[in-house]
Amino acid sequence: MVKTKYRGFTLIELMIVVAVVGILAAVAYPSYQEYVRKAKRAEGRTALLELLQQQERYMTQNNSYKAFSEGDAAVPFKTFSGDNKASAAYWLGARACSGQTISNCVEVFGKPKNYTDPSITELTITSTGVKNCTGSNTSVCWK
């Protein structure tokens, strides 16, 4: 009688591979999520700086800044970050600086739109150059 040798994986070998892949995924996925959040924050910061430039141009032409709420489409400015409104990470808006009038100082702000950021609830920058944010971990705002 001739013995036939079977080729393949045993169930134990297969379970070890599944466990290793699971451990790697458990480590990699949170890092990936944080990377995506950092990229979206960078998109928001860039959009705020662009909006502040638009506000400065508006100021030179009209002798005042323009206040508007986030996502307001009836203003001459881009009110969202990124290239298109559907995939934008932030809604943008502008308001008078604290304790000042809109003709003297503007604070542009961005609020997360299509994602949740456990660290940041709002990014801001004023026409005087003061950068700030609100949230649970404000040390990551403008980094």
C-alpha cells in the first residue's frame, strides 16, 4: 500500500496567520485614522489661510471685512475646504474678532464637516494673525 502525502495548510497554521493579520490590523488602523485626521486638519488650515487672503482683498476694495456663517453660499468667498463641496473636510465662516467690529478685525473659522475629530471642534485665525482652536486637544491645531 502506497501512502499519499497531502499538501496544504492545517487548521492551526491558518488560525495563526489569521491571528497575526488581526494583530497587525489592530495596530495599523488607529495609526491610519490619525493620519487621515492630520491630513484633514492640514486641509482646514490651508482653507482658512486662503479665506483670510480673500478677506484681505475684500477689505481693500470695500473698507470692511465680510462676516458670514459657515457654509453660507451667498457670499463671494469659498465657504468650504478642498476642491469640491461634497468631499470638503471643513465648513468655513467669518465673524468679527472678540470685542471688535467687523470693519476692524475678522476671525475666520472652520468647523469639521464630513468627519469627526475628537481633538478639534473649530479652527480659527484672525486678521491680526492670532491662531487658535477649540476642542479637547488644542495642541494639535496648527501643527
